[in-house]
Amino acid sequence: MTVWIYTILSVIAVSLISLVGIFTLSFGESKIRKVILFFVSFAVGALFGDALIHLIPETFEKMESNLLASMLVLSGIIIFFALEKFIHWRHCHDASCEGHLHPVITMNIVGDMVHNLIDGMIIAGSFSISVPLGIATTIAVVLHEIPQEIGDFGIMIHGGLTVKKALMLNFLSATTAILGAVIVLAVGSRITGSSVFLLPVTAGGFLYIAGSDLIPELKHETKITVSIGQLLAMILGIAVMAALLLVD
């Protein structure tokens, strides 16, 4: 019961990190949209950094077959490509369309849900071993989620959502961490071994979103000062993810 209490409280805390964008409410939505490309640039760096600095290296470390690990990363790219095609077939892809989510928003939510599911499974697995290990893992996940959620918030605003809707969807996608934790606690810690197969697929999805959907949006802006700002924001996203290695 102690493990359940610690785990559930921890994953709830991690899920609440998704509301980090609430601090922008004081700036007003018009001001947020003026700097949104810098949020998107940060998201590009965070997604690339998360995939290439954390998820893919961890996959190769935990998997015996490098070929299988590589194929799973590639499968993630293909899966997200197919998902985006499906979304475009079902809906129009104009950001101004009413009544549905912009494709990049849906893509990002799916990737984030899988990512948070894995986080919940890892946290529950750690608490199953020992409480101190679980607390240490939770702290690492929280620090990891802050830059990730800032980037997610920026993507949703760029996709046309209001600040309130972006916060709500970001929070809902974060709650899959609770689901992942419950699965591990209910079925047993051995299920955490299966999460290693989700890591490279998620990494492939992040690479696809950043490279295919977000970078092309940034290329439309050619003003030198804005372009430099975007580059610095992207480097900052990568740097933050690299700095998290000190925590891990």
C-alpha cells in the first residue's frame, strides 16, 4: 500500500508539470503569440535533444540487438508519418480550420501520451524496488518534463489553440503517466521491461514531429534577428536536455 501511495502521488505531481504554461497567462494571449515561434524553436531543440540524447541512447543500452533498436526508431518515424497522413485524410490541414485539431497538435499529443505512459511505468517500477529510488526517479522525471512541457505548450499554441485549451490538452495527455503507473502496480514490475520497446518508437515520433512539422514552420521567417533568436532558442532546448544528463 505504501508503494501505491508514493507512486500515485509522484505521478500526479509529474502530471501537474504539464500546467507549466499557466505562468504565461499573465502575459496575455496576444503577447504569447508574438513570441510563439521561439517556443516552437525551443520545442524543436527539446524534441531532438530528448530523442538523441536520452531515448535512443537508453534504447541501445538496454537492447541487446542494435538492429532491432534501429528498426524500432525507424518504425516510430513511419508510424507517425502514417498517423499524420490519416489525420490529413480525415481533416483539412489548414491551421485556421474550425472544429478539429491541427495535425501537428494531434501528433504531438500522441507522442507525449506514450512518453508519459513510459514515465509512469518507470516511476512505479522504481518505487517497487525501493522508496528512495522511486523518489530519485520522480525528481529526474520532473526536471525532464519541465522543458518538454514548455515545448508542448508552444506547439499547441502555434497550432491554433487558445491558452486554456492548450493547458487542458497538455494536462490530459500527461495523465497517461498515472495509467502507466497503475499498470505496473497492478500487473507487476516485470511489465516495465516492455517499456524499452516504446522508447525508440517514441524517439522516432519526436524526430518526425521536430523535423517534418516544426522546422518547416520556422523556415518561413527570414528576418535575421528573428532567425538568430530561433536558433538560440533551439540550442537552448538541446542544452537543457543535455544538462539533464547530470541529473540522470
